[in-house]
Amino acid sequence: MWRERRGAVMQQQAGVGERLVTVLLTLAVPQTADPEDAAALVADAAEGTALQVRHAVGVEGHLPTPGAMVVRAGRRMPWQVVSVGVDTVRLRDLVGDVVEVSRRGVLPDPLEQPARLAV
């Protein structure tokens, strides 16, 4: 795979004794922040620790991870994430039924969110 980063084209390949690992992060950023800027900042921070970033991309919104509990837009019932695709998410309900839905219609389960301390 090829990608462009800061005007240079880089090839995604692992060197001898290395392997590629994808780490998904969800960040809370200021309302005016651009997702691509946030991705670039994370990539710069990682490279500052001697990690070699081969690809960084910013995506607006919540990216669920397998095993996480989520809710579907307009519904109250919680679902467990089975897998995440490019545009879809496969979910399992409490009965065990599996459905595939648009990733845009999946929201974090409010009961799974850590409590925020009032300052």
C-alpha cells in the first residue's frame, strides 16, 4: 500500500525483524480541531518515542472496537461489536442475533462511558 504523508510518498512495509501493527485510538479534541490534524499530532508523538508510523488518518466520529458495547441510533438496546469493516459494523444483540449496519449509525453505549468528574 502507498500513501502520501507531508508531501512524501511512503510505502507500508515492515523491515527485517519488524511487523506492522494497527492501533486504533479515539481522541476527544476541541470542537474546532480537524481529524487529520489530530492524527498527525498522534503520529508525531509516536515517532518521538522511536516508533515508526507508517500510516495515520483522522476520521470524524466514534470508531467502535470488537467486544465493545454500543447502541444503534434511535434504539435503546445495547449491542456487542463483533467486527468492524470500512463502512459497516457487525453487531450481536443480547439474544445472539447478528446484524450488519452502517458504522455511522453506531454510538458508544452511555452506560459503558467512564464517569466524568465535575471540576
